[in-house]
Amino acid sequence: MMNLLLQSSAPAAEAFSTDTLVAKGAKLVETIKTTPADQLVAGTASTVARFGLKVLLAVAIYIVGAWLIRKTKKLIAKSFEKRKADKTLATFIQSLVTATLWVVLILAMVGTLGINTTSIAALLAAGGMAIGMAMSGTVQNFAGGLVLLAFKPFKVGDFVETQGKFGRISEISIVHTKLITTDNREITIPNGALANGNIDNYSSRDPHRLSLKFNVPYGTDLDQLREILLELVKDQPKILNAETPGAKNPKVYLGELQDSSIQIKLRVWMLAKDYKKVEHWLNERIYKELPKHGIHFPFPQLDVHMKPGRDDD
């Protein structure tokens, strides 16, 4: 009886129709009726024993296979680390190899249990369209991962701003990328969104220029303001000057003559890793220092002049 149940899945090309199932059910009932009880019990016990051995073998394959996958993952990581290869490439290949090995292991376990893998492949092929539609996002993220690997807009350790988030890239896998923000949060971003979105990489080139804009009232002494700002930036050692290759000395410009104020631009240079620190430091120091010299920050205001009306008696 058990042999008949196991053999029912053997033909790969046989159609899984209602008539076929009914015919096999009838054949199974007939076999049970015509087979003596002692033979039926003995055959069932023998089949269960053989199937139990297959289950034990499948479990053993799983244990050994999982151990080999973990070892292979560590060997790949050590190999890339020894060669000092790009961490982006290392993480991506490690994830891809691990996923492939797990698929091979699962197919090996299924084959050991006596299940026809060709039939499973046929079923998967028949449902390929539905699976593809259901996993369209995953496939898009996988393709995005390939694009990131090929064009390398960033690598592990770079500081980037993308999808409205800013932080350091900590991991790039097959379908997603992990980013650690400045407040130590881990953000997981799908590779499809990264490949199709804007990426501002602060670490791709050094040094970086920061253009800080703020407004002062009309009538402000620009020479005095320029002197105050240039003295102020000397207190920040992370701000570079022309002695550093690629950098320039800090500059103060008059940006625009606006409706009720003057826009001032302060341009300084620093390393990519210091960009946000310098930006926050300058904002705070300017806000605190300028009022000490009588320079205040304007705010939008409107003067309304009323003219005396005529008496229309």
C-alpha cells in the first residue's frame, strides 16, 4: 500500500488530473481488498522502515550540508579579507553563494526522500508566471543589487544620503542594503529603490566643500562680518585651507539682495567624514557669535503705512 502511494508521484510527465487520481484511488482500494492481512502489514512495515531510513538520511544531509554552508561562508569572507577585496563585492558574492547552496541542499534532501524533483520543477515552471508576479519586487531588488555591484555608486563604509536617509553603509546584500544613521539606527533599503533613486555619496571624493547660507539685515557692515566669520572658522581644526591638496581657504560672499535681508554665503572645506560635524558646529557658533557683535538675524516683516481717509459727508 505504501509502495503504491510513493510510486504514484514517480512519472514526471503524467498529468495531475482528477481522472488519474480517481483511477489510482480505485487501484489502491483494490490492492487492499485482494492482499492478505499479514502480507499487507509486512509490506507496510517494510515500506515505513525504508522511508524512515530515507528521513534519517535526509536529516543527516541537512546537518552536514548546513555545516558545510556555514564553513563555505566563512571561507569566502576570509578569502576576500585576505586579498583586501572590496567589501561590497565580498558581501554580495557571499550572499549569492549562500542562497545558491541552500537551494541545492533543499533539492538534495527532497531527492533523498524519493520525491521526484523533475515533477517539482514542472510544477514550478507551470506556476512560474504567478510566482514571478508575486516576487516582482524581489526580482527588481536583485537586479538592483547587480546594478549596484556593476557601477559601484558606493561601497561599505561610505557615508551617503539616499531615500531621505543619511548614514554609513554597513552591508550590501543580494536584495537590500543596510545603512547606519548618525543616531545609530539601522535602516534597510531595497536595492531596487537605490538603483533607481538619487545617491549623494559624501565619501566618494575628498575634501568636500560646505556652502553655508544665512541672512543678515540691510545696513550690516560686510567687512566686519567677513572678518568675524574668518576668525571664527580658525577655531575649528577640521576646517581645511589651501595647504591641503584639493581644498581652498574659507571664503565669505554676498549671495543675494533679498526683499528684507542680505544673504551671506560661507564656504569652507573639510574631509567627507567631518561634513556633518562641521556643518552643525558652524550653525551653532554663527548663531551665538554674531549677536555679540551687534549683528542680528532678520525675520520676515511687513510695514503698513496708513493714510488719512477723506470724510465723505
